[in-house]
Amino acid sequence: MRTLLLIWLLATGCAGHRGGFHQRKFLRDVNGQEIRMRVPAGYLRELLYQESSGGFTQFYTYRNGSVFYVSWKVPMPDFNAANIRRAYPDSAAAAKLDILQGIDASSLYWKQSHADDLKVGYLNVPKVYRNDFGAALQSVRVRKRPFVQFLPAN
């Protein structure tokens, strides 16, 4: 019985990512718009970083070193900069692509997609979790917040 409990604890506690997703929202107002996403479950931390330029990056870190991020008005997230330079030596050509992806020097997957000022991506993802992180990347939605006007009480 003790052996089964130990195996169960090791299997559930040491995994870098547990299956499933969590519905999340971007933590900052983005010009009256709301960014919603489904991030892979099992993240250790949800962090928000503000750039000196005024842009924001919200990222999720996992026990196995994987990172999922959403950036708004950030020229180039530092997370995938080295991967992009290595996979796309012609930076001018890479800037024209909507989706950049590849495998890093450690045989881990990375991907970045962008539309206007929004960049979404992941890095350091083992092959076994690539589909989950890809689905999370595809789940990101930007929509206008409903405008609510409160009338003064008479």
C-alpha cells in the first residue's frame, strides 16, 4: 500500500504539466478590450511583467521549465528571442511571418504567434505537451468589453 501511495505521489507531484486547462484573463486593461485564454493546467506561477515602454507580458511557468506567455505592446518578448534568432537568421523575413516555431538546442518545442500588438507563445515544451500548449495558443481571444453606463440615481 505504501509503495502504491509513493508511486501515486511521484506521478502526480513531479509532473511538469497536468492535463486540462484553466480559463484565465489578461490581468491588465488593454484599450477597453479583454484578452481571454485557456492555459494548460499545472502552472506554478502566474506573473505579470510591465515593460518600460508601457507594454505588459503575462506568463505562466511550469515545473518542467515550460513557459506560456501573452504580451501586449511589447516589441519582442525576451522569452523566445534567442530561439527566433537561431531558427530565422533573416530577422526582416521573420518579422513578416505571423507564426514562428521550432525546436531549441535541447530538443524542446517553442512557438510564437502575433497579431498587431498581441504576441502569444510558449517555449521549453517537451513533445508530449506540445499539443496542449498549441491548443492554449489557439484559445486566445480578444474581445471588446461591454460598455456599461450607470445612470445617476434621482
